[in-house]
Amino acid sequence: MNKILFTAMAFASVLAANAQQGKPLTAADYARAESFLSYNTAPLVDNADVRPNWLPGDSFWYRTLTAKGSQFVLVDAAKKIRTAAFDHEKLAAALSTATGQKYDAAMLPFQSISFSADGKAVIFQTDAKQWKYDVKTNQLSADTSYVRPAIAGGAGRRQFRGGAGNEVLSPDSKRAAYIKDNNLWVRDVKTGIRTQLTTDGVKDFGYATDNAGWETSDRATLEWSPDSRKIATYKQDQRNVSDMYLVTTNVGKPTLKAWKYPFPGDKEIPTIQRVIINVDTPKVIVLQIPADPHRATLSDNISSSGTFDDVNWNGNATKLAFVSTSRDHKNEKFRIADAATGAVREVFEETVPTQYESGWGSINWKYLDKSNEIIWFSERDNWGHLYLYDAATGKVKNQITKGNFVVTRMINVDEKARMIYFIADGLEAENPYFSQLCKIGFDGNHFAVLTPEAGNHNVTLSPSKNYFVDSYSKPDVAPVTVFRDMNGKLIADLEKADISRLVAAGWKPVTPFSVKAHDGTTDIYGLIFTPTNIDPAKKYPVIDYIYPGPQGGSVGSWSFAPSRGDNQALAELGFVVIVLEGTSNPLRSKSFHDMSYGNMAENTLPDQITGIRQLSQKYAYMDTTKVGIWGHSGGGFATAAAMFRYPDFFKVGISESGNHDNRNYEDDWGERYDGLAANSNYDAQANENYAKNLKGKLMLAHGLMDNNVPPQNTLLVIDALEKANKDYDLVVFPNSPHGYGNFSPYMMRRRWDYFVKNLLGVDPPKEYQLKMKADPRNAGM
């Protein structure tokens, strides 16, 4: 070839490569992206977050954040009025006089704050001391004697979780139960006298323990009886359960962390022998049934509801109703025990072909001793609904709720009025994930929606259950907060969020969308993030953020948020970011949730691909030849699967802390959604078996002290990649757990760099440091 021609062609190739590479991003570009992270956007939202602090008589106070600082508001339910909780100017003046320092009314230096029971005095803590401020007389005085009053019923089933350290307080607040040396003890709160209730607890076979698997606690798992004289709990047997091991990274010998952590298919898993313990004269009554698997109807943790799951005492503590869950979550047995003898009566059972769950966020069954009935949750008609059972016969009396919607959380049962109050998803045509508060009679009549406004509703009930605070919003519409009675009647408008400062800073709302799932017929929903300065004539690489479930989803809350992780920040760097809620996730029909039962490796990926392709038909600026994907935990599992199973579609992936082989992950999760190992092909779902298919750029990340998803999951993938002679990138956090804690900003920056370099095709600024900061309005709080 002609030497001059060859030189000219080579020079042209260099120019073309440089043109394709594009202009490097600068620290200023990253700083602009960082301005869209929550610690920069949240301080620009005013009057958005209302958290009621209840006082006697259903009155409450709350703090709202404004552009200037904070204000405290008092709502009187009886008088149906909303007022300032105190004169902020006068309190600031009084505090300035008392301390000799100048204080601003909107930036008072409260370390903590509470109100007297009548709402007439403000008690607050500063760095120096505790103060009492009389709202009526505007008198400020130092105070050391005040004790904040307890509001009975204020936290539902969790109200008795108090007590020192890991103690569990009794309903009458006179006793506190705790674990010591694998046995259960109680402390007399008044006298301090301690009494040992059990004596035969030993290591790995102790009372009320919840110390196996990935979610563990030193707090006793139990349920006090209403009269504070009995305790329902269990003796957990994990003596033959296999151990998990992790070691620290440090100078010198590492520290070994070992605990019980069974895998799917293990012969031995933790079991619980249910017991009732008399407290006055210590006595252990063993329920007359075989030990149950360490399982619950709600999730994979026996205390995920905040206390001992799936147990209900009757009013006089003579009976204990409970549900036993099979190892694979396919069978539920409703039982009632005699608290005096331990005799157990089988009432009814439900068996499903896939997996049973009792709700999302709360357990949706309740034993009604006075009427000898049971409210039970079931998806037997393909939707999550409530049924009324006869507790004597175990027969269904009637179906309570009906329709193409899901009862997600039963939040109150009024036995006297025979009314149920519950959260439902699927009643709004705009988006089936929007939640609303509803009520219905035990007989299925008198159904009503109590939160009529469009959007996703977050509800907080008053202690008396006579009122509720409701904050409603959409992903692209800021929240409004109101106060209503239990008939849905509006009592007071509380706050309307003001996002004017946020918009002025250049923020724009996310765009919700709907596309068809991989089956071509099912509607699925998501959010799209684009650069605020988008040029519709350009093509932008696509990043797919994924969390496939099946117990959750990519979007998370469908309420308003000024930032959702770093999705918008990534978009500002030159990408279109997609968050799509695929099939096989909850809060829809049972058939929707079960679409990939037994094959979690599907990971909603066919939905992600078809969804991105459909969106690109509407938004021409999406470049589907450059698609990246990332996720954490289950999202890490899905990301690697995407890169290995669809290597021609996904070009760049970042897989963080993925459970790549569910044979190497906690037993209950896999056995619930895939089935028992003997009945499911776990090997066919393992990512390492497909690593040889990698074509694009893949970064793996893991914390080496991850007690949720053991790091061996990622090491298996690394081993397979190296055997297949495949290149990959790796970030490890030597002493970090499942989340990376203080190293999270580092991982985020590495994530940005990886997509910028390998998907956008330009160089990132070197070692940009994210500058996380707190909302200045929260100073001192």
C-alpha cells in the first residue's frame, strides 16, 4: 500500500477515534450531577414531611421544614384546628435571654423536643440542659424532672418493645423480658428484681433467640399476653445447622465471624418448638405439636413484624392462635393452643402450588375470640383478599373483599362495629401500585375508599384509631398532607409541599411510563430519567437500574421523592436512566407475581429488554445500541445474568453484592421463591455457569464481611470468568457488610466512572470525591 496513503488513513482513524471518544467530563460536570443527589435536593423541598407525634385525646404535633428553617405545629382533633405549637419568636427570645446567645426562631437548637400531655408546655434539650417552656405564659425555665408521657396504643403491636437494651416490655410496663445465657428472664421494672423463667436453654438451643440466617437480633422474640402474666415464644433448635464463616481484614491475624446460616437443600434448618411461659410462677408449657420450621407468613424472619410473627392472644390469655408455615411456604396451618395445657387444635390449613404470603408490610390475619372468628388473607381467587372464617368449624363464612385489587396491609379491625380498615393497591386506573386506605364490613358490605385523591397514600392512624394523617403524592407530583376521621371526612389541611426552590435550582420531575411486558399483553410501569438539558436531536446511552424482586421491585415507593438514588445524577452525566417494575414482583395479581416462580434467574430481564425497546420507539433520543445495567443484591444477581444471558443487548454492567447462586444464599429465600432444592434446578439459574458468554464490560463489587449475601457468591463468578479467560473489573470492601456504609459514596463514584468511560465513551475526572452533607435545617435535631 502507498506509504503516504497509509499514513493519511491512519491519521484519519485517529481523528475518528478521538471524535467518537468525545470531550472528557470534568469535576464540574460531576459536581453538577451530584447536585441532584438527595442530600442536595431534599433541603430544597419545603413543608413535605409530616410525622405526627400523638398526644392524649388524638391531638398531635409535628415539625415541618421551611425555606428559613423549621416550624412546630399543633393539631387539636377535638377542636379541629391547626395552629402553631408555640410562639417561635418568643421562645427564641426567651432562650436568647436565658443563655446570652442569639437564636433564630426558625433555627432553634433543639437536640430533642416533646410536649406535655396537654400540649401546653414544650420540653426540649439543648447541648447544655433540658428546658421547659410554658406556651401560654411564654415562661422558660430549666427543667430536670420532666418525663415524657407514654401514649398507650401509640405503636400498635410494637408499643411494648421498649425497655432497657434488648428487653421487651410487658403491656402494663411492669416487667421486661430478655435473654441471658440462652434462657429467658424478666426484670421487675420497679424493684429491679430479676427472675429466671427457663433453665434448660443452651447454645444453639435457646429460648426466644433469633440468631440464624442473615437477619439476626439479640432481642428476645416473644409476645406478651394482654394481662402481662404469660409469654408466647419458642425454643430455637439450630444445633445441627451448618455454619457460615467470614474473616476480617486487618494487620495481624483476622477475626473469625461464625454463625448459623443454612443453605437451600440443607438437611437441617433452624426449627422452633413453640412454648407458653407463665411468668408469676415460672413454668414452661410446651405446645403439643412437632417443632415448626423457622418460617413466617410475612417474610423470612420470624420477627419481621417487629415482634413474634403469626401469633395472637385472646383477650383473657387462655388461648393462643398461631400459624405454622411449611419449609417451602406452600402450606399454612391455622392452630389454636390451650394456654394452660399446651393442647393444640387444628382449625384449617391452606396449601398453594407456589408460595403463600400473608401481606406486605403487615400480617393480614387476625383471631377474633369474642365472636369465635378469624380474618384470613388469601390469594385463592388470584388477588390478595380477606376472608371470614368460623373458628369453631374452620369453614369460610364469607369472602370479605373482592375485585381486581390487592389488600396489602390490614391496619385496624374494629370488632365492635365489625369493620376492617386496610390499605389496597390496584384501585386507581392510572397506576396499580398507588395505595389507598379503605374500609369494609366483616360481611363484605359497606366498602368505601377513605383517601379519594389521586396518588399514592401514606397513612398514619391515631392511637385511638379514630383519625388518620394522610400524605398523598405521585412520583412527579409533590405531597399534600391532610387530617381525616375514620369515615374519610376532612378535619384539617396540614401541609402542601413547596418545590419552588427545587425547580429554581434546575430540577425537573421524573417521567412515569407504562409499557407492555414480555408477554405482549400485561401492562408494566416504570420511571424514566433524562438529562435536564437534554437535546432531543442527540442519542443517549441507556442505563437500566434493576432490582428484580421477587419480594420487592426496582421502583420502591411510588410516592414523590426529589431524588431516587443516583438515577437523575447519572442522567445528568449524559444518559437516559430507566427504572422498570417487571413481572413476577408483588402488589399485583397472584399470577403476575408467580410468572417466574421456580426460575428466579429470569430476573424480569425479558421485561426490561422489551420495555426499553418500546420506550425507544417513543423517545428517539434513546440509543439502544448502548445499554448498560446495574443493581445491588438481587439487582447484582440480575445484572450479571443480563450480561451473561443477553450479551448482545447489555454492553456494560455493574453487579454489586449479587446472590449469583442461590445455593449459596440463605435457605428461606430460595426455598420460598424457587422451591425446595430437590424440586428445582438451582444449577440452571446460577450465574457462574453462564459467565463464559460475557462480551461486554462487567464490574463486580462485594463487601467481604457481607452477612446477608456471602461474598463467595461473587467469587464463584470470578472463578468462572477466569476459567473462561474473560476480562472483568472488581471492587471489594474488605470489612464492609451487604451495604457499603461509609464506602457507599466511593462505590457510587466508581459506578459513574465505569458508565462514563465504557458506555458514554469519554474519560471521567480522576478520583472525584462526593461531598455528602446534612440538611442545614436539621442542625441540632
